[in-house]
Amino acid sequence: MSEAAVIAFHNAIKKNSRIKKEIIAIRKNYPKKKLSSQDTYEILTQEIIPLAKKYNYIFSFDDYIDCQLKEEYGSLSDEDLFNISGGSIFKELGFASAASMLSLTDNQMKDI
């Protein structure tokens, strides 16, 4: 259910101009071009997930990262994710996927 909420939230960003504007405003609060894993964690847990909850999309940080990984790398089981480098490399890749969404320019956000 939580994965469905992440996907639904991503779709809502594309369709709902209010949510899109709020995502753009969040991104502007973090002007660094390259976000660290810690930056991404803080943005997701303190800004993105609460924003999603505001619009009734309920999911956890782990749900978000797992969904990003599945979207990026296909249907891997939790055991597969853990077994590859103890799962740590995939968590980093999940952060990178989330960071790439947060680093979109205004023009790129308009195209979504």
C-alpha cells in the first residue's frame, strides 16, 4: 500500500499545480546543486513526506527509497536489495534518485 502511495504522490506532482509549486519551493530552499545523502534524507523526512501527508499520501522514508529503487532497477525483493552490498549501495542509489527529483529546474518541473 505504501508503494502505491509513493507512486500516487509522484503522479499527483505531475497533475496538481499546487503540489508542484510546493515541491519547487522546497527545492529552492536547498540551492546546492549536488545534495548529499544527509541533505536528501532531511528533505525527504522533514519536507517531502510531510507534504505528501498533507495531501493524504501516507508513506515512510523507507517506502520512498524502496519505491525509487524498484522504479530505477526493476522488481528486486527486499532480500535481493539487502544481499547486494548489504543493501547500503542501493540505499545510496535510492538517495541519488530522490536527489535527482529534488534538483529539477523550474523549466524541468513545468515539463512534468
